[in-house]
Amino acid sequence: MPCVEAGDLLDITGWSSIRSIAMKIDAENFRAAPGRKLKLAEWPTLVKPYYKSKADYQATLEKHVAELSALQSRLYADNRYALLLVFQALDAAGKDGVIKHVMSGINPQGCQVFSFKHPSAAELEHDFLWRTTSALPERGRIGIFNRSYYEEVLIVRVHPEILRGENLPRGLAEGDVLWEQRYQSIAGLEHHLYRNGTRIIKFFLHLSREEQRKRFLARIDDPDKNWKFSRADLEERKFWKHYMKAYEACIVATSTRHAPWYVVPADDKHNARLIVSQVILDTLRRLDIDYPRPDARRRRELRALRRLLER
């Protein structure tokens, strides 16, 4: 990814070429390369739009959603793979909106959304991966984590006092060794899931500090959105640089070939939704999934059943 100031416009492939190829989205432009150093200040929070107008955006998103729905049906019928979508971001980056709009056409029977907030007393009595493991998608399903086990190396790293409530063995919660061990545990889990048929896509919705300020003001000004904003949200803004460092370390340590991170520019909500939907489409298209084909014995059985029904 070329270096730019956060919040600046980045023309990934050249604006004229983007327009000439019907706003083609190359998801690889947003993928964090495994093991490569990452500076989020050098990744854009805004790119030139992949749509010409609001109507064009709606048409493109509807096309993406329709294909996602068709691919999900094949995923469900094939019943060999699962898909896990992980969404992480700072407040007001648009995670809920992405999930709502991109997954709007998905059959609810084959999709589950889980939101992980502060762990319960019972969850704190287990290892940090325990509470999310039981929510992993079954084969044939799509699972969505709106925040995830990554909170344990993000908010917990920014606010290490949280560790006191986790009752870790004495000495384990000290120094950087803890975070390296947690990265290893996460990477190990994700590799295990991949080997057993679960494909994992992780999205960091990359929002600028200024755009977050504007969205917070909008939540104050709109009575219907007042409930989305609290003083705690404002307090967390003081830790912006700490969160950026935590995300950088986390993404570098856990973006792999089999469980990649995508850093999605999130200042433009419409663009972010199109990018996310394109990444999901690309992943599902690569899977060897299809409706089960009947063998000769099954075809004979179906013909016999048809004759019974035609009587």
C-alpha cells in the first residue's frame, strides 16, 4: 500500500482507470501482508469512491448482496466449509452498518452474529479464547464476530488493569511476553480452524480521528442516535495513539495467508461496505462449493418417487 497521510485521498489504481473498469475493487490493495511492518498512519482512511453516485452505490451493493446470497446457499448445501467474519474497529467506524447492509440478503438460517463486550464473571474463569470458541460457525454457516477474541490484545493491552479481573497466574500478566503468547494462541486457533474447513476473514475498519469526531457530533445532534454515545466514548479518544499501536502490533502478528487482515478505509461508509462485500465474495468464489449432485442410485430413487407422486 502506498504511503499517504491518514485521511488523505488515495487513488489506488488511477481514478481514470477505476472509472473505465466499472469501479473494479482489487481487495488485495487492502490486505495486510503477513509479517510485514505496518504503520496505520501510512494507510488511508479514505479512498476515491468505487461508485459514481448514490444510485450507482446501491446498484453495486445490491449486485454484491445477491451474489453473496447465492454463494451462501451453495455453502450451506455443500456443508464442508464454514466462513468466519471478524470485525474490529474504534467506536463509530461503522461495523454495525457494514454487517447490516452487506449481509442483508443472507438467509438467517445460515448466518449468526455475535457481539462480544465485557466478559461475564463466568467467562473470566476461563482462558481468553473460551467464550468465543463456542460461537464459531458450523460447517455450511457464516459466523460474524462484531468484536472478537482480538479484544484481549487490543482494549486489554490499552487498559492493562483489566487483566486483574482475569485471575491469571502470578507473573504471567507482566511485560510483552503475555501479548506475544496471546498472538501465538490466536494464530494457532485460526490455523487449526483453517485446517478443518473454516475460512477466516478479519476486517479492521480504519477510521480517522476527525471523522470519528464528526460522527460523535452527529450522534449528539440526532435524538434517535443519542443512545449510541456516552462520556466513555469521549474518554477512549484520549487513548487513540495507544489503540493505533495495539492494532498495528496485532495485525502484524496475526495476518496470515489462511487468516488475513484487511485494513478497510472507513471514512466513506458506502465505500467501506463495497470493499468488505468484495472481499467476502472473492473468498467464497475461491471455495470448491456446489449443490450436491445425485449419483446413479439416487437418481433411480428420485425417478421412483416421481412415479409414486404422478399416480
